[in-house]
Amino acid sequence: MKLLLSLILVMTIALNCCKSIRLDSNKIDYSKVQNQVGQQQCFTSSGQLPTGYSSSYLLLSFNGNYPTASGIQQSSFLESGYIDIDFVSEQLYVEFLLDNGNTKTRGSFWGFGGNSTQYVSVELNGSEYCFQQPLTYSVPTFDGLKYATDFEIGTVQCDMFESKPSDLGNSSKAYLLVDKSDCSLISGSTENINNTPSGYTLTNYYYYTPSSNPSFFQLPSICLNQPNSHKLKLKSSIQLPKVLENHPF
């Protein structure tokens, strides 16, 4: 109940205060584009799609659908962190703090589409470990987004896009809000559908910039050493970041 009340409170605040704070460096120039209410403004051509992006984020889930080894299941939690995606080189980086109301997990994640390998560094039982695994995430793309309608947050005019995350089959529908003035990501959400239990997620993006930072894809020394037997026994208990599991962007 404590977690639920916290989720409701933070989600209420986030819904009313979720405009991204954007960095000026490496921004796509939309200064010559006039906002057109009632029609799609962003991502109308491949030239408007970012080659990558980086952003702080806050993810709230209340009974949201998530893929597991035994099928789609529901989960409630709060996750915050930083995400960096390079669409061209198919690389992912996430620094995350996950709180499910009972335990907190802090870690870092690196994913490399080139060799289908991922690394996750977490603190377990007071010690830091890094695990190498086959890549379990697909590098997100914007290709599956479909323009839905206009939307407004406060005074910010937005394009709303929708999609169905492939990892969730037909159990969820995803939405993305994009600022019409510069096509920066503002907020993403999902809704459980097709007779699955009611549930929702909300992800807000902060300090968004439409480019990737290559320095985040350098593995730390702890991840370059071969895993020992003790680490292998702990591998099944590690927690991966949730932000990549239900948003195709």
C-alpha cells in the first residue's frame, strides 16, 4: 500500500510537470519549422529521426505488463536512472535504481547488438559483480511508431505516437509524447490491453539530448575479467533494468 500511494503521488506530480529539460548541444535544428496543430510534426522522414539519444528518466509501473520466462506478468515498481542509446552502432547503456517496495537494486547495463552480448554490473550482498550474458534486449528503433493525434501537456504542443512492443505481444499498447517544437522525447506510457489485468506504466524523460555519448559504452575493468564460480551461482538472481522491457524507443 505504501508503494501504491507513492506511485500515485509521484505519477500525479510527473503528469503535471513532465516537460523535458533539454541540453543545447547536438540538437536537431527545427527553428525553421512552423508548429502545425492537428497534423504530424515530428519524425515525418528519416532525416528527422535521431541517430541516438541520452536522457535521465523516471519510470513508474502500477501492475504493468512485463515479459518473463514464464510469460507476460504484472509488476509494480519505481525505477530511475540514465539511458543512452546509439541506434547506428546498436549499443545500449542504462544506469538504474529499481525499487519494488521490498528491495532496491542499483546497477549498470551495457548492450551490444554487434556481438549480441550484454553486461550488467550490480551490487549483491555488499559486493559488486559484473555478469556477461547473451543480449536479451532488441535495440529500440523509432520505425514502429505510428502517429496517433495531437496532445498537450500544460502549454506544450506534442505529437502522440503509438506502437505495440514486440516483447509484449498483444498484451500492451505503448504511447510516446514528443515536443512539436524540437521533437524531443517528453513521456512514454503503456496500457495493459486484451483481457490482461488492468495496469499502466509512465516514463518521463529529463535532460534529453538527441545524440549518444560514446564514452558510456566503455566497459569498466570489473566487466573485463572472467566470471568466477561464485558469480555464476548468483547470475540467476540479478535484476535487469525495466526501462528497456516495455518501450520500443
